[in-house]
Amino acid sequence: MTAAVELPFTTALPLPEADASGEFAPLAATLRQTFGTPFSFWSRGTGELSHAALQPGSNDPMRGQLARVLPGNDPQFIQDEDSVLVLAIPLSLSTGEGVVATAAFVTRALASDECLASAAQLLSLGEEKAALWISHQTIWSPHALHRLALSAQAQLAAEVRTTKLELEVQKLSENLATTYEEICLLHGVTQNLRISSDDEHLCRLVLDWLLDCLPAQSIAVQLLPVARQGENTYKARTKSVLLHSGACPVDNEQFSALIERLQLSSGCGPRVMNDRATTGDGWNFPGVKQLIVVSIAEGDRVFGWLAAFNHRDGKEFGTVEASLLNSIGAMVGIHAGNRNLYREQHEFLASVVRALSSAIEAKDPYTCGHSDRVARVSVRLAKELGCDPSTLHTLYMAGLLHDIGKIGIDDAVLRKPGKLTDDEYDQVKQHPELGYRILADIRQFAGVLPAVLHHHEQWDGCGYPFQLSGDQTPKLARIVAVADAYDAMSSDRPYRKGMDPAKVDQVLRKGAGQQWDPEVVAAFFAVRDDITAMSAEERANLTLDVQQWV
């Protein structure tokens, strides 16, 4: 009980101090306003005093016992002595707890010689003080009191229902807000599930979003290797990496140890651990108090792990947080699987390109290294011309494959050390169309076909195979044409020495606007030193992922 309240009358028990902000305050205020007198409140289950009124006899334990055994739920008079009676009104708190409100009322005026022994006992007062108190009270009709009590009871029940509904609405609003945040998070992830996007970049976005959405101190992702060192053409992880947002309690090595300690595998579902599971012997991660871990996987292939560490309020993680984390882990896993499949397809395509390039050189050993140099020079020219990374990649492939049609040319013609006859030259001129037909059915080579087919067209329309002029020739083919001509003129052949650099420059300048695109020739001279150095190098074992070396 709280401190006792001083009353101007004798009381049977010390009274709990009225708390205007407590759960009884709204009920007490309504009843006082309705009846003009304060009410006490008793627990209907135990009969104990819960809230006392500043009224004589208000804390009489007898009233509590009568309230505890009160039959039914209607207002009743539980004590009636002479001119004073006690009204009891059963009520329910917003918590569902049952209480009974009681107060004493005067029902008639006192006679001058009336004995007040019974009334004084009911009020826990002496007769003189009881008479004084009764004389200052409003006189009520029992019938009117009962009807007003029914009305007040209904009003208070409605207010309690309203309070409950307001709490439910507030909780629903909070749930809707949380659900909306989760939907926004899932939507944001799906909007970034582009195969071309880097999975580490996607994970960094997801980490920040999850930290805003979940009550965790840190969100972390460990991405596992997808390729072995030296076995990848395109950019791929060869070591595990730990990304995190917030104060992560473990490093990459400790995270690996944690996964091993939990014996997790793909398809194991979310693992939730709270205080009882993260204490005691054998737990070697003192900074981890609460934890959720889910796999980033597709099928049986695990690409990494997603974890939430330590509840922001020190509480336990539950199924709601685990379910959201599991959904995000599944989405990132699908993206990682698709991206890895996309990378493996590119690796396969790179192997095909290398095989075809080797086949060209085996067919025409006089041009060993020519395709590789043309590819690199073409990329350097394209970069100078402001082409985007995707175009640089396509152009490198086109440079490697631009002479693939020579596979279909007679060996005697290709390997002839001297000057070709007109018929032999006409046969050589067929290699762009032959190359086009060789590659046409491979969908992944669609971007390189224009360069393969048209790299011998000329700006003035005198080239082959279709005598295209100006910008009728695809830009990639115009770039490869300059790179091809430069390497052909400057390289040594068994039957001749390469041209002097000054002579090569003279030929290119003279041919600008006639044989070659003048813009591409201008780009050539802008990066002439780079191209000279590039051509002087031994054939580099360059990856087909241009972005790694350009």
C-alpha cells in the first residue's frame, strides 16, 4: 500500500493515496461528476481495497467483503442503516479486472430525536459527527440512485470499451506501420535484383534497410567465395567477405567460427538464439547476446549468411524478425544464384572465344597475336571515344573474333608467302561473311556480328562485302577497321617487314575520311603512345573481363 491519506473522520484502515494518473482515475472522476461524491474501489476477486475515497467509512473492510460476494453485475445496495445506505456498482477495468465502486448516500432527512447508532457505525464515526456529515449531504431517492447507477455503469463500460478499442487501433497502427516498412524493404530488394548488379552492393543496401526495420544493434552478411583464385575470367569472390551495418560484435573469422559452432547448412531455416542459449560454458562469443542467422542460398548451394545481432532494447528476437530476415535471405540467395549462373555462362563463353581465337591462329600462323592486339587496340580507341563498359566488352570480343571467317579459307591461300592473285584475294574477301555465318547461331555473339561482318567496309564505300559508306557501317566495325589496319601495317610478317611508324601514321592520316572514319583516326592519334606501348608488349594473358585491365 502507498502512504495513508489524512481524513477528517475516523477510519478503519489506512487508505492508499489516490493516484489521479492511475487506472482508477477516469472511473473515479466520472462517478464523482455523476453523483457528486467520491467512490472507493474494491477488488471483486479478493475484496481488497484498491482505491479509497475521502468519505467516512469508505475503507471499511466489511464493504470489501460484501463487494467480493456481490451477486450479478447490476448496481446494488449492500448496506442500509436508517437514513444511510451504501451503493455498490460492479465495473471492469481496461485490463479486464473486475472491481466494485462503493459510496455512502443519505436517503432522508434526520428527525430531531433520531438515534444514529447504526448509521454512525456504517460511517465509522461517532453519532455527533455522523449527524453533522448527514446534515451536509444531498438527499437521494434509492430508486433515483439505482437508475443513475445503471446509467453511470453503462457509460463507464462504454468508456472502457472505447479505451480498449483505442489501444487495439494503436497496436494495429503500429503493426501496419511495421508491415508497411517490411513491404517497403522487400519491394526495395526486388527493385535491385538485377543480374548485372553486384551482389556485394545489393547486400550493403539490404544491411542499411534491415537495420532501420529490425530492432537489432547490427545486421551482418558474410558472402562466401564463388570461385578459386586463378580460375576465374570475370570478377568473382575468391575469399569470404563480411559486410555489416551497426556495431557488429564479430569479425569475419569469428563469424565463420560462429556458423561452424551452430552447425548450419542450406535449408536449415532461421536459427534464433536468445540470452539463455548464449550464456554458459562453450559459448565463445561474449559480444553476442541475441542472434538470428539465416542462409543466403539457392537450392543446396550456400552463398553466404545473413545475421541480426543483439536486440536494440535487450529483449528477445522472435518469429516476426526471423521471418523477415529469412525472406530477405531467400531473395538475396536467388539473386546470388542467378548472378553466379550468369558468371558461369560468361566463363563458358570466354572459353569458346579463346578456343576460336586459337583456331584462327592455328589456321593462319602468320598472324599470331594479331586478333589479341586488334582487340586491345579497339578497346583503347573505344575508351577514348567515350564508349560505355558494355561496349568495351563487346568490342574486345569482336576484336578477338573479327577474322574467325578465315577458318573457312583454303590453307594454301592463307599461308601463301607472296602476293595473292585476284582470285585468291577474292577468296580471302569472303572471310567476313564466313565469320558471320559461323557465329550467327550463337545468341551470346549477337553484339559482335556487326564488327565481324563489316570491319572491311570503307568510309568512301569502296570496301567489302556490301560497299557501305560513312556511318552506314556500324560504329564497332569502324573502330575495329582502324585497329585491324594499324596492326596489319605495323606487324612483321614472314614475307615482309612491318611499316615504319611514320609511314603508318602517314597512311592513316591520308585514309581518314576515305578508307576510315575520321573520328576514329583522330582518336588513334590522341592515344598513339598508349597504342605503341600496347603493341610492343608480349601477348598478355588478359582476362576477357575488360573492366579488370582497361
